[in-house]
Amino acid sequence: MKIINGSALAKKIKSILAIDIAFCVEKYNRAPKLELVLVGDDPHSATHVGNKKKAANAIGMECDIHSLPCHTSQTELLELIDQLNKDASVDAILVQLPLPKHIDTNTIINAIDYRKDVDGLHPMNVGLLCTSSDDAIIPCTPRGILSLLQEEQIEISGKHCVVIGRSNLVGNPTARLMLKNNASVTICHSKTRDLPYLTRQAEILIVAIGCPNLIHADMLKEGAVVIDVGINSIDGKLVGDVYNSIDVPSIEKIASAITPVPGGVGPMTIASLLQNTFDIYKRNVVK
Ligand SMILES: NC(=O)c1ccc[n+]([C@@H]2O[C@H](COP(=O)([O-])OP(=O)(O)OC[C@H]3O[C@@H](n4cnc5c(N)ncnc54)[C@H](OP(=O)(O)O)[C@@H]3O)[C@@H](O)[C@H]2O)c1
């Protein structure tokens, strides 16, 4: 069974982007600019935002963090988004989720100019992806998954792809993206009856649940490619929904490839964020 190396591909994507950005800065006289908005003091969110800024700056992008206190009102946050929307020097806006409970996430996502919506969560981008438009900004994790499959030269067209999870962030857009790439797609979720019956048909199985040890070897088709999106912590150790689960020795005998956790889909999510930012920048500078 092949272990698909997401860290290596993410590194490659970032090196290519760094070269492209240096060339564009010379040509268009400005760097891509990504604005990150963090509300509250959740340490995980602060780490994620810090890592995104570090990665953006490392390849020559401009990147600011707007760090707002927990008690920031929805109106104050909307004012900041309006300001960033109107600022022509800003290419991309990302509001780190989850937001504090008193703020309505959909209201905030809908307020971002969809052309700057680097996370691809605005209904306009969701709609563009659903209509298989090339203009859609694709959410970062699904884009990373597609890049991994393409890099590994895993054929998607005509394959049966089963996606477990239907969140707006991962499962749903991933399923749409696989459909756009001509897979036949089945989406499973917590109310799905007879999950093993469906997973056993998957030539590509994408697992985005957040629940380790649910998938066992007898749920896989011989030769299946398993994309493990899940991130879970067990006794302080990072594990996926499939990778490092108790059944991995048996899974290894059946699956043809798997993404590890850590080092699989995770690093690709940040690399895709940078690709999305650069794509939006190019739309803005190349007239
Ligand atoms: N690697 C990365 O970069 C990255 C990025 C984002 C997320 N993640 C990880 O990916 C996982 C999923 O993230 P998410 O944001 O999509 O989570 P989420 O919003 O909690 O969605 C989880 C999905 O899994 C489904 N589900 C839960 N239990 C199930 C079960 N027993 N059988 C079948 N389906 C089940 C849920 O179904 P219902 O809709 O019916 O509730 C839901 O659609 C998490 O571990 C998260 O940390 C990783």
C-alpha cells in the first residue's frame, strides 16, 4: 500500500508559488495580499491563523492578521469585512472558523465579497462549484485532495467515489469536485444506512468524519484509494479517521494507497489556501 506524501506535494506547490510570485511582483509591482480575521482567543484557531500567515509570508505574499477580542459584536465584524471588501489592495479574505456563538457564521460568510472569498464558502462560490464552473473558488481542503489525486496520477473519471461526511467545509464541496472531475459520487453521513455496503463499492474513498476507528478493512474494496481527512487526538497522538486506526494492518493488505495523518491532506490545505490567494491575485492584476 502506498502512503501518499502530502507534505512533499505541499512543499513543491509552495516552491513553485514562490517563483511565480517573485515574477509577478516584478511585473505587476505588488505582491498578493491575504487578510486573516481571527475573533476570540481560541488557542487552536490562533495557531492555525499564525501558521497560515507564516506560510504566506514565506512565499512572498503580504498577509495581515486582524485579531479581534471575543466580545466583538457582529456589527463590528461586518464593518471590518466591509472595509476589507472595499480595499483594492486586498486580494483575499479569510475569517477563521469557528466564530464565537453570538456571531452568525452564515451572515459573516455571506458578507465577504465572493471574489475575495479564499475559503470558497460564500453561496456564490458554492453555486459556481455546483454548476461545475471553472470560476468557482474551491474550498482549500477539497482542492488539496484533488491535487493529491492528480499528483499521484490516480484516475478520477469514471470511478466510483464515496465521500463520508457532508459538511460545507469538506464533505460537500469534495463530493462536488469529484463529480466535476467525472467520478460517480455517493455521499454518506451519520444517517446513512448500511455504510459498509456503500464503502465496499468505493474505488476512491474519502473519509471526513472526525471519528477514528469507524472504517475497517472489511469495509474496503480491493485496491481502493483512501483519502483520510480526519484529524483526531488519541492520548495526545494525532490520528486520522482511518490512518493509525486499530485496523491499519488489515487495511494495508486491501487498499492500494492512503493519505497519512499527519502529513497527508493537512499540509495540502494550507498549500491550497496559498494557491487560491494567488489565483485571485492573478484575476486582479492580469486585466
Ligand atoms: N486535514 C485537514 O486539513 C482538515 C480540514 C478540515 C477538517 N479536517 C478534519 O476532517 C474531519 C471532518 O471535518 P468537518 O469539518 O467536515 O466535520 P463536521 O462538520 O463535524 O462533519 C462531519 C461529517 O461526518 C458525518 N458523520 C459523523 N459521524 C458519522 C458516522 N458515524 N457515519 C457516517 N458519517 C458520519 C456527519 O454527518 P451528519 O451531517 O449527518 O452530521 C458530518 O457530515 C474532522 O476530523 C476535521 O478535524 C481536516
